[in-house]
Amino acid sequence: MKFINASVEWWPQKSLFQHIARVGRICYKAKGKQPAEGLTEEETEAFILKRDQERCQGFWESGHRSMYRHGTTYFFVPNEKMLHTIHVWSLMVASPYIDYAVKGSKVWISTNSQFLGEHKDWLKMLSRYIVTEEYFIEKAQKYHCDDAFLLLRMTLVVTTQRIQGESYNRKSPNNIAEQSTRYVNLAKKGGVMICRPHWEANSKWYQRWASHFGYWVAEKVYNFLLWTGLKPEDARGNLTFNTYTICAYTYTLNEWHHIIDMRLRDTTGKAHEDARIVAAQISKIINERMQAYLPNFEI
């Protein structure tokens, strides 16, 4: 049995298909097919692009479209008069999947790829205004639109106890990819790992002994049931709540602020200490990134 600590990692979106495929593979703890040795750099890039495009196409066609919520597209419209149809504005105002900011006649928009894939007419009307994240930020700085910065979407990948993963999932806007205990055979994928709970740092030896014994028994029972032929989706019922999980969350900074309020600042009641540990790491990553653009920024 292995022990690990809770951690958070920021995954910037380098390209749309690569990002969606990478996040989606968390669910199955998969790495994806690797390029053969001896390929040139261009051949390797082409192989990876094709692999990730096929993976994304598989997600879409199989109905596993929620993975596309982790893909981000930004728009910058230099003159709001260019958003000339009621259809465009009605979707922007009514849809929970579109976030926008307006300053003067300038409009900044961010949304996810599932929404765009299911509203191709909307995408077609605004396609000429698609911009990179860097350009989006550049225009927000130039026109001093702080609200536009809150539209930036960040994918943060959290390793924590499974019970805390459920805690974050329950309070989140539902752009989630979580490692599955139904499809992932932990015995074949690195073994059962326990994410250390906060209380162990100041615990008595017999508390740790009893807890670790419980983990050991759970692992042995889980592995035995798999050995007898039981499927992972059924054997998982014997795993402890402190078994590790990996969850990817992609939210705007405005949504992250709401989550941090609940899990670090206790706005809806006292948060669990293990949830607070994760929230503190999330807050630190976001603040360090954003203070390069807004020195007084604090999520």
C-alpha cells in the first residue's frame, strides 16, 4: 500500500484537442498510444495530433461530451454593434455556459467546447472573433477591463481523498473529469493508494495503526475479489473513503472564487480540513498566475 499527499496541478490548454483528450484520459488512468521511437519532431507532433483528435471524436460520438467542457474558446469583439442579432445576445444572457464582459463597446467572451459543438450556428456567427488566450488577456489589459480577467478558465487537477473529491464535485458547476473506480483496475494501475488525511500529522500512534490496518484490510479484500474474477466496479465497494482520486475541474476565475469561498473561507459553513488544504493550494496557484497581470488580484 502506498501513501500520497493531496496536491493540485494547473494544466494550461496548449491546444484544444490535446487538452480535451488529456483531461478525458484521467477517467481511465490512460496515457494514450505513444509515438514510435525514431520519429522526427514533426512526425511525432502529427501522430499526437491525430491520436488526440480521434480520442476527442470518440468522446463526442459515444455521448461522453462532458469532456469537451474542459476545452476553452475565447472571443474578443471590438465593437458590440457587431453582435447584431437577438439570437447571439439571447444565448449570451440566458446560457450558463457563456461568460462575457463588456466595457465601452468592447466585448470579451469565454465558453466551453461542448456548448460550441452543440450550437454551431452561434459559433459560425462569431468564428471571426475567436482569439488566443494571450490576445484575450492583452486586450483586457489594454482596455483595463478587470471583469474580463474573471472569464479566464483554468483546469486544475486535484489529487485528494475520494470523499473530498465527492465534496468538491457536489459543490462545483459540473465541469468535472474524475478517475473512475468502475473502469480503472487499481491493482493493475499502480495499486491502491491512500491520500493521507490531515489528522495524521498530529495523531497518536495507535490511531494511525488502526487506520492503516483498515486500509491494509480494504486493499487485501479488494485485490482478492479482483483475483476471484469480480469486476472493479463491484470490488470497489470495499475501498476506503481515503483511497486517492484524481479530479480535473475547469472553471472561470469567477467560478473558482465561489468554490474558494465555500472551501477556504467557510461562507456556507465550516469546510472539512482536507477540503481546505486543497482549496489553499488552488488559491495559491491562481493568485500566483494572475498577480502577473493584476498585482492586487486575490481569488
